[in-house]
Amino acid sequence: MEGMTAIGQVGEIKRRLLTPAKIDGASVVVIALPDGFQVVENRCPHQQADILHEGSVDDGGLTCPLHGRTFDLVDGRCRNGAGRLTLVPWKQIGDTLWAGPLPAQGFSSF
Ligand code: FES
């Protein structure tokens, strides 16, 4: 799995809902969704806080616990402000979830 990092066992990740992990030293969070997963950089674009693993998930969006910005988990766009999450490629092989690499351009901040 060139460029990808083994995150963990799928069953365990699904139980947690939000799973923090590291990819090449970068902090990411895996979100378990009803139809799969999303992996995003753990950093909120609003104030660059590595806090999204403590957020909440509802209606296909991830809400940052600091100031309540909600990001769509399909395209990463903020629903109530500016900014966009960095989405990270992932793949399930057998019972293992793999993710990475982080996109080179990183995230945009506002
Ligand atoms: S740091 Fe996430 S909403 Fe402000």
C-alpha cells in the first residue's frame, strides 16, 4: 500500500466513531459513517486547532468543539463559514483501514 498507513481494525474504528491517528507525523481523524469512512486532517481550518477528533458528527457533518464550525464530510466545505477540511484518501482491505498520503497542498485557512 504505497503511501498509505495502516490505521487500525475496521470493527474497532466503527465502535469509536471518531478515531485520531497519525500519518507520517501528521494528525488525522477517521470518522466512521453509516456507509463507510472519511479521513480528514485533524486541524480545524478556522484557528488551526488540532481538535477535530473531539468534535461531533451529525447529518453528514463534523462540528468543531471550539467555535461550532461544521464541515461537510463529503467535500470538506464549511457549512457555516469559510474554510475547508483536507480530505485524506482511504481504503479498506480486509478488516484493516488504510489512509494517506496527505494531499501536498494542505488546507486553506480563514
Ligand atoms: S477552531 Fe474550529 S471552529 Fe474555531
